Amino acid sequence: MKYTCFFSFIFLLFISFIGETIAQQGREIFSSKCASCHTIGSGKLVGPDLMNITDSKSSDWLKNFIRSSQSMVKNGDPDAVAIFNEFNKIPMPDQPLSDQEIDAVLNYISDQSKTGEGGSEEQTAAAQPKFEYKKADVKKGMALFKGKQRLQNRGVSCITCHTIKNDRLIAGGTLAKNLTATYQNMGAQGIMAILNNPPFPAMTESYKNHSLTEQEIEALTAFLTESSKQSYYQHTRDYATPFVIAGIILWTLLLGFFATIFIKRKRGSMNDTIYKRQLEI
């Protein structure tokens, strides 16, 4: 009897330890990969509030969505498409997590949802911290954005593909989204999440081996945040007319240069000169 009680006690301790380990794993994964875009009971962030999501969606659906939300959107899943459209069509980064890791995250979300408190105070603070920056951060971010300052890991500058409404910058590329309203659409934490883990295929490939440093992410976020806040006072800079005028002026100068050379050209040929000289003799 004593041995039975002893082994039962050991078994319960083991089960408790396993449960605590899984809970810890779920908390850590959520904090590192989910908290920048989602909360549990604290409202919408970049993505939806995950309060009671495990009750409203099946485990299989959630696993497929976590691994590749865009695959589900492309396949026409109505719920995935609705979420994608509701949250400004910002794609959720694919998460290469194992079934065990996803189960740990879902268990953590379920446990936090049951408390009705939206997670711990630390988790809520991590999900919605106040982003503060200085003018120096904005200046550095602008230098990084336009390529005046090279990214530490030699990634391409943002202006290569993006443009933004800012009087201090020349118009940028048009290969990707205009970033003027980025802060209004997703907030500072959303910007930082995307810069840290790009969900867009072209951006993912561009920074695959050239990831941004934490300081660069903060500086670029400061610049994008400030630019969005000041966008009402900025003017879209159109260089089409100056380029046309500059082209006409350059073309006129080139024509004048070639005309001067043409007027001063040597007339006739050497044979004509010899022939005239013989006639004079």
C-alpha cells in the first residue's frame, strides 16, 4: 500500500511537471512569435484577438492557418479570406512549428482565455508596449530607408521597392506598397513584427540572409511612425515636370555643342586642296 501511494505520488508529480513544461513552452512560443501581432483578451492588434479562438475554430483549422494562412486564403477558405480582408490584407507569416509546439501554443491560449484576464500582465505589456523614439532615431531610420546609410547585413534599402509621402525624400520604387499609412494600419508593433519576420515572399527572399538588426528595426519603425503622423502636412513630390525640363535643356545644349563642331569642321578634302594649288601654278 505504501509503495502504491508512493508511486502514485511520483506519477502525479511527473504529470504536473509535464503539464508545466508544456505550458511554459506555449507561453514562450506565444511571446516570441505571436505577441507582437495578437493579444488574448486585450483587443485587436495587427491581427485578431485570440480570446477563445480554440473554442470557435477546430484544432486542424488552426494548425493549417498557423503553418500557412496564405495557402488557405488562396484556396478560398471563407474564414481565412474574411480574416485576411478584415486586417488590411496583411499576410500572417508562415510558422514552421511542429504539432507539439502548436498544441502547446493552443493550450496556452485556451488556458489564458478561461481565466478571462487576457493573459498575464507581462504578456499584455509585451503585446502592447508603448513605442517611444527620439529625433535621432527618425533621422537614422530615414537614412536607412533611402539607402544613405547601409544596412549592417547588407540588405537592400526600403526605397528600392517602396515609396512614402515625405518632403525630405525623392519618390521611391513602385514595386511594393506605399508605406505612408503603415503606422495607422498596424501600429508600431506591427511594423516591427513585419521587419523582424517578413511575411511577403519578395521581402522574405530579399532579407533571407540579410536580416535587420534590432537597432535598425527600431530606427525604421521610428521613421515610418513619424512619417505617417506627419503625412497630412507633407506633399507628394512629382519629379516628372523637372525631368522633362532638364531633358529639354540638356538636349538643347548637346545640339548646340554638335552644331559648333559642325560649323568649325574642315571643308572639302585634301584632293581638292592639292588640285587648287596645281591650278595656281
